Amino acid sequence: MDIFRCGHPKSPENIAPNGANGTCRTCKNARSRERYAANLEESREAVKGRMRKHRGGLRGNANSRKESCPNGHPYDETNTHVAKGGRQCKTCRRKLVMESFERHKEKRVSEQREYYQRNREKLVANSVQWAKDNPERAALTSRLKKQRRRAAGVLTADEWRQIQAQYGHRCLACGSDGPLTIDHVVPVSKGGANTAANVQPLCGPCNSSKGTKTIDYRPATAAV
């Protein structure tokens, strides 16, 4: 394996993104930490300035008046994360978190397991209490988990809420506004995927009567 002049290996995880295979990430991070520690107050102010610039403050910052993040995602009620006077795009934030998790997956999984073992009783009690306080969300989470075990693909809670809103929170078969259930246009038993493109909202009776038949109640312009 090739190595840098410092002696560290030129592995994919040790090459700085902007280094063009010529910058050791380990050494670069070490130098950054040294500069940060040597000018602590100045460094903290610089970080706060960057956060205000890119996140956008709730007040007194030009970026707070922007309607979308730098990647084009809208700053609406469902896609805005507010923390310490700043805001972030949830879509971009979620992507960064997932990328970070994948880079350090083994370490994070190990830490999570250890934390769960140390605080098992407290975490279980919190989960039970949350389910009691949020029965509808708990039921939806349970249904989504079951669907993930049965079929390929992942339908998220946000996607399911968007699908219901898209059709006015009404059953596409009978038009009722009663409790809606997740119906797969192509049934899972016939190879249908558990994705937003294969899901439509139906009330319980209509979902039951449809059974394992492939019926698409969505308008032709909305069906995928």
C-alpha cells in the first residue's frame, strides 16, 4: 500500500476530500486541532460565524430570509431543524448523519449496544411511555416495521404522511375520510415493493376488500 511522506497509509478513508490523493487526512486533522486549540476564542467565533452564514439565523441574518437551503431543499415546517438560534435543512442534515454513520458504522453500532445494555431499563420505560403518549405514531411505526420485514424497499413515516396529504387524507377507493391504511398497489405477496411509488391510501374496509388484487386507485397523472 502507498504511504504519505508522514508514514500514514494512502487508504480511501485517510485521503482528504480536497487533497487529490496528496493530503493525509490524519495529519490534516491533527494540524487543524492544534490551530483550533492555539486560538481557542478566535476559532470558536469563526465557527459561530460560519454557522450563522450557512444555517441562517432566525432573526437578523440575510440567510434567514431565504426560502431554500444551498442544495435547493425548501425551508418549510417539515424540513427545517432549529437549534441554538440557527436553522438547518433536515434533508441535508439527515444525509450528512447517514454518511457519517456509514464511515464509522462498526464503532457507532458497538457504542449504541453498550449504551443500551447500560441503560436498558430506562430506555424501555421511555419507549413504553412514548407509545402511550403517541398512540397513532406508535401504531404507524409498528406497521412500517412489519412492512419492511415483509417486502423489499423502505417506506418512511414522512413519505406516508406526504402520500396522505397528497390525496387530501381520503380513501382513494370510496372517498371516506376515516382512518387510512397503507395499501400496496402491487401486493407484497406478488412481489410488490414497500416504497412510496407502490403505495396508496385506503380505508380499512376497502383495503380488506381489495385483498391481493392489483388495483391502482390513484389518478393517472399521480400514479408512478
